[in-house]
Amino acid sequence: MIITDEFKKKLRKYLHEVIPPDGTDKDTNLSDEDIEELLTEADNIYSAAAQGWRLKATTAPMEVGQITKYSIGQETYEKSTASDYLSYCLEMAKMYEQMAEKNNNLSGSRIFKIKAPNVL
């Protein structure tokens, strides 16, 4: 796959790894080298996104503690667990893998061989 700035930006968007304004790739979980490696090894951008989500799943224990629910009355807080984040990453990987398969099926062509009938 040919790596362009447009593909790198799109892949970052698919992986929720957008570089913040006035920031660098160091402000995200995946460096530019990681993004380029994902694109280089993939057949299409959806395959790269699927692999990127699997890579993010390996960091699940480091992403725990995000607030998923907050209530003001009786002060209820609910934080995500490593299992929640892991499940989310793997679901995203599955979704992009299905998109990659669909994209691969659409881009190919089929050849049919037709045999003429025997006519007397």
C-alpha cells in the first residue's frame, strides 16, 4: 500500500488517534512510525485499522480508569475496566476486518467460462 499523508490522517481517525492541535504524534498512543508500519503491512486501510485496534488492545491495562458513568445525586462514579477497553478494541478490530474483507471482494474481478451447448 502506498503511504500518503491523507492515508495516515485517515488511519489515525479510524483508530481514534488524532494528533491534537499544536501537538505531535508523541501526544498519541501510536507514533508516525507505527502508523506507517500498519499501512505498509496492510492490503488496504481497513486491514491497517483492524491491526491497529488489535495493537491498541494490547495496551488495555494501561487505559483503565476512564469514567463511563457519573451521577450527581448520591455521587455515583463508574470507571471502565481493562476488560471493557479490551472488548471495545477487539470489537473495533472485528468491524474493520469485515470492512477490509468487503473491500477486497469488491475490488476483484471474476471470470466466467461459458460453454456453448451442443446443437444438432
